[in-house]
Amino acid sequence: MPAPSPLAIARALIAFPSVTPADAGALPYLRDLLAGAGFRTELVTFSEPGMPDVLNLYARLGTDAPNLAFAGHTDVVPAGDAARWRFSPFSAEVADGHVWGRGACDMKGGLAAAVAAALRFAARGAFPGSISFLVTGDEEGPSINGTVKLLDWAREKGERFDHCIVGEPTSLEALGDTIKNGRRGSLNGRLTLHGRQGHVAYPHLADNPLRQLASVLAALHAPPLDGGSVDFDPSNLEVVTVDVGNPATNVIPADVRLVFNVRFNDRWTPETLKAEIARRIAAASDDMRTTLAFDPCNAVAFLTPRGPFTDLVSAAVEDVTGRRPTLSTTGGTSDARFIRSACPVVELGLPNATIHAVDERVALADLDGLARIYERVLERYFGEAEQVGAAL
């Protein structure tokens, strides 16, 4: 029986309404598909107090090194108002040369392309190594019971990974034009400026924290945190909310609360960045009392250096599309931040113009093209298997 097409797999996956943390049948479908092709498969549920349980999938074909893994997620963000969609968000309709639905780009389409490519490649016969899949249902959510725990679980079972491709939608203008070989870190901070509440007619009896707000905001933004580095754009801090919770016009508020996010490059660790932000706030707030807290940080800047692996993946893209991709570290976070502790990792996937949007969709030509790119990666990777251990 011929391997199913990337479109058939994508449509099947999109039809499962797997909004984080629900699976709705997506991972058992993939388990059965891969198991039917000879993959050793296991569904694993992870738990954490206060967090929803999450289903994950590990699959492997082969026992030998090198082990090339594909990673991805079947969970999706909510569809929002279904009435605004051209087609029902989970109907996986095909129209105008596209397949439509929530997750088509992010990232059921990319996962479908990887599975289709692996099945086609494996159907040719034996190859010198292994192909694995690390698939979670917790990428769009807290990312607590997903890839990070799946990796720990796999390591405890003796699984080792040599390289990994994450199928996040990295392409900007055309399929394969961008490969992510790293990501900036992400740090959330919460700052409260404490004053003293009082009547606006008697300011000497109060202490308005808003008077210090401008200087604190200025200090957070200037001077710039850095000028970037060889592989990363400058770090950037954005204040995302300022709140005093004061509905009255004749009351001086007691507190001002700010929330900010920093996307930081490899010039910083979370610890050094926290220290710099605290220093700036202390210098700008004079004698005003402040409370500064940071959310736990599980997204640290990382880089997969340019070398044989990035060259191999780039060459596969060029073989199929005729274009040489740009290596980039821009954008948000992904599960690659966890995988990088296990092996070198890059991200390569579909165009991302409609991710998380109403009428999310992917061109059929891009879906098929990505599967051909992944298949070409497998051909190059295992065709050069004797050199993999030394060069890759």
C-alpha cells in the first residue's frame, strides 16, 4: 500500500479539534499511522499539579545511530469565532489550491509533511540509522507536560538523538526561504511602583506613584540593552500593560503595576538580564518602594552553529526549491529550546502568513514541497551516514 500523501495526513490531523490541552484523537491517529509502517510507538501522558494532563507521542524506526528526529505538536490555539471563517475551522476543506483549517500551518501541515516524507523514505528499504518522532500536545500551552518531559522520558529509556528538525512554520515569503538555527530567550517581568493613596486635593498627604512612571519607563528602554551579536538581533524589552486599577478621578492611586517581556539574545543569561533590569529600576525610582518579580524562565537564547548539519538541511531545500535559505534566529519561542539540550536542532517549515489567524490555510504546493524537502533531507542525511558521526 502506498504511503498516504501529505495532504491526506494534514486533513486528517486538522479534523481533530485538538485545542490545547485536548488531543481529540490526533496523536492516536499518528501512532497508528507510524506503527503501521513499522515504527515502534508509545503514547505517554505527563502530569503536573495545577496543570492539565497532556498526551505525547514517541516513535522510532530503527535501532542504530545516527538518529534523526522530527519534532512537532498537534495542539492548536483556539479558532475564535467560527462564523468569521470561510470554512468551519476543523473541516479541513480544500479550495483555491489550499487546505483550510486551524493548525494547517502551525503545525499540523508541517507534521504531516514530515510523516509523509518519513513513510515514503522508509518504504524504500533499510537505511543506516534511525528516524524518530517527538510529538507533543502542549506546545501552544504551558509547555510543562510536553516536549521537555518527553525528552527526559526518552533519555531514561536510553534513547539518544543525533540531530532534530522541528517543523514550525519558519518560511516568510516562499517555502524554504528561512531556517531557524536558534531563538532568542524570553523573560517576563512584573513591576509594582508603590505610593500612598490619598485625595487629589491634598497631594502632600499622598504619594503618587505615577510621578515616577515616566522615568522608570525611560530607564527600561534606554539605553538599549545591547546592539545585537553576530547571530542575533538586539535584545528588546516591551512593556505590555500598565495598570493602576483606579476608576475615580479624585483619588491618587496607591500602586502602579507594569508587566513587560524581554526577548533577549546570547549576550544575556536570565540571571544577568534580571540584574540589569533591577539596576535600572532602582536608579530611576529614587526612594519610591518597588516590587520586582520575574516569571520562571524556560526560554533561554540558544544557537545551533552554522556547520555540516545546517549546510545539509540548506542544501536539501536548495535541491527542491532552487533557493538557498537564510539562517535566522528571529521570531518567538518554540520547543526547539528544549530539544537543543539533547542534540543540534533547526526549525524548517511552511510559510507562516496565516498562523493563529482566521482562515489559517496552507497552499497544497507548499505542503507537497515541504514533504519533498524533508525526504531530500533524509536522503542526504542517511546517504552520508558514514560521515555523520565525524562531520555532523
